[in-house]
Amino acid sequence: MTKKPISFMLNDAEIGIFVGEGAPLIDELRRNAGDLTPKQGCNQGTCGACTVLIDGVPHLSCITLAETVDGKRIDTTGGLAGGPNLHALQDAFIQGFAAQCGFCTSGMLMAAKALLDANPNPSRDQVIEAISGNLCRCTGYEPIVDAILAAAARLQGRAV
């Protein structure tokens, strides 16, 4: 198999790797870039566990070709925390018991981050729409929606 060199920003670090033609982004992030935070789920683009942000837009990394991210910025949950401090979303998920088994959590966090970056004060319906591509079998979604709204409030300096 022919390998192609690509480079991209991954959570504020410049990465250069060789990728196989047609290789899914999630495989290259996990194997070659060392970022294990995107979760490998269905490998069909239906569960959302592998969601990453590419130039700020949510993408399913299991169906995104690695070669298409050359020169782009990729954000994963591995880059959410600022040093020892959790991102407001991570903290809200913990405080609101929004992460139970944890399978969907990384994808939910990235979908939520994209939403809050674009719309810092979303409505409940907008949150539901933003996470609609992510499956969760444990929480019933309400704790996740509540956690995202709580994080939005915290980021806006409003009381929760």
C-alpha cells in the first residue's frame, strides 16, 4: 500500500504522518498520531463516538479519509482540558452525571463544543439537534442535554 505524507494541527500540536490511501482518519489518529480519545464505535458513521472537529466542524472520523485533512486543524477531546483544568463541558458532564459508560462521551463532547463555539447560548432544541448524530444507550440524553446547557451558562458567566 502506498503511503502519503500529510501534516495537520492536532489539539495545538503540529503533526506529520504517513497515511495509507483510503485509510480512515480515526485509524491514523489512534495508531500514528497517538490520540486515543476518539472512540472507535460502529465504523459506519452512525454512532457518533468518533466525532472530531475539523476546522471547527464536527466530522465522523471513521468515515473521513485521513488524506483529506492535510493542512487542516483537528480537535479531539484530548485537547479540551487546559492543563490541569477541565473544559466547562467536561466538568458539567461529570457534575451532571452525563457520562455513564463513557462510550458516547467523546463524541458528545465534541459535538457540544462545536455548538457552543458557534452559538454560546443555545436553546434546549438547538442542543438536541447538535447531538442528534450521537447515540447514547445509558443516559436517556437528558443529563447530556442538561450538562451542555450548564456548560453554556458557565462559559457565559451565568449561574447554573
